[in-house]
Amino acid sequence: MLPLAGAVGGMAVPALLYLAFAGSTAPSGWAIPAATDIAFALGVLALLGSRVPIALKAFLLAVAVVDDLGAILIVAFVYTEALDFGWLAWAGAWAALLLALNLFGVGRLGLYALGAIPLWIALQNSGLNPTIAGVVAASTVPLKHRSGRSPLHEAEHGLRPYVLFGVMPLFALATAGAPLGGGLASALTHPAALGIAAGLAIGKPLGIAGMTLIVGRLVGVALPGSPSQILGIGCIAGVGFTMSLFVGSLAFADPAMAAPVRIGVYLGSTAAALAGLTLLMKVLPKVSTTASTPATDPSRPFIAAEERRER
């Protein structure tokens, strides 16, 4: 519940802040600062190493996942000009076939991949952005199989090297170029650039931390960290980069808007990352360099049990 609340706040507040800056000039870009780049956000957090508790890492990951699912739905249903219901029906049929494979306990990943390809083609021709095909297809791959395998984990770990070393770098290179020419000053002061930067660097942390603390207090659940730590995680979630650039390319067809969008994303993501790192370095506990003794080492009971088992 907390990551969901944080993600909702982390999408709504940046969008409202963007509209406050650029609503009269470029209102269609309201979703640009609502997106989080999962890979880059986790990469920034990894700079703090073992100082970051697992609960905070899991919280950031969960918020970013919900956030990106929301961004994909926005892309699919907001930035779509016309729909072809015939192709939508075909997409629904292929999605139903994938779901049937899941219900019948089919664990062969190749069959899900074969079904995902025509699903992507159908969504592409329907007018919806085909990125949603990946979400639909992945959601049908079984997490557990009767043989004891986990096809979903196998797919995730099998695709990981191709995504990390192929897809992500290519996506970043394809979307990160900013042909500014002599218009750097005008791009920096453009209302859209200011709105995007403010949404990512200010709206994200305020929305995520605010909603998380409010919902946590209302339902009485334990928070993943202190309020200042959650605020720091909210800053890290303000790293939009590739996802924000992708949404920006859909929001504005005018090539003249490319520079303000990219400058706003660069500035906002950089400011959010630096603010999050600075705050978390101050509020996270220091890593102890003192060696643990058997009496104080929390892992000692597990080590002792393992030693007994080996003997």
C-alpha cells in the first residue's frame, strides 16, 4: 500500500507542478516529470552501497515499478490520437491466448514469446503505444510452475544481460541527444523546461514522501525508514531520464520542443540525484568498520546452524 500511495503522489504532484509552470504554454507535457527511470534511479542509490537498508531499496524499486506502469498506461491511453478497434480486438485475442497458456500451466517461455510478437504488432497497428504489450505479456508468464521452476524468474535473469548491456544503452543513446545549436539560453528558460525540472527535483520527493507518510499514519503501518530517509528516496525517484525523454517525445510533435524537454529532464534528474545522495549521506547510518563478535553478530545463529549441519 505504501509504495502504491507513494507512486500516486510521485506522479500527481510533479504533474501539477509542471502545469503551474507551463500549463498555458505547453500543457500536453504534464506526464513528463511523472515518470521514474528504474535502472538509473537504482544505479544512483547503489552509490551509497551497504549503507542503504534493504527496506528502502525495496521501497524505491516498488515505487518505481508502479510509477512506470502508470507512465505506460498514460502513454497508451493519453498520447493516443486514434484507435483501430479491429486491431484492438486482435490484441485482446492474443492477450487471452497468453492468459490461457498461464491458466493451463504452460511453462515454456518460447510459447509466451511467440504470442507476445503478434500482440505487439496488433497494439502497434491499433493506435496504442506498443510498450504496453511487454507489460501484458510479462504478466502472463507463470511465477511458479508445477515442476518447481519459475519461468518468470528464468525469463528475467535470461534477459538481464541483453537489457543491461544492449537495450538500455541503445535506448539512452537514442533518446538523450539534444541538438541545441545556439538556443541553449532559450531552452533553459522555457516554461516546459522549468516545469519538468521542478516536477522531477521538487514534485517527486514531495509527492512520494508526503503520500507515504500520510497513508502510513492513517493505516498505522511501519514505514520503510525515517521521514528524512523517505524524502531522500523520493529525490532519487526524481531521476526520470530515459522514461521522461520517451514520454516527452510523445507529448510534443514539434521538433522545437525537443531541446526544452531534454534540458528540463537533464536538469531535474541531475538535481534530484544530487539532492537525494546528499540527504541520504547525512541521514543514513554509518557503516561500522568494527568486526562483529560472536555475541553481537546477528548472522551468528545461522552460521552456527550451518556449521552443525556440515559436521
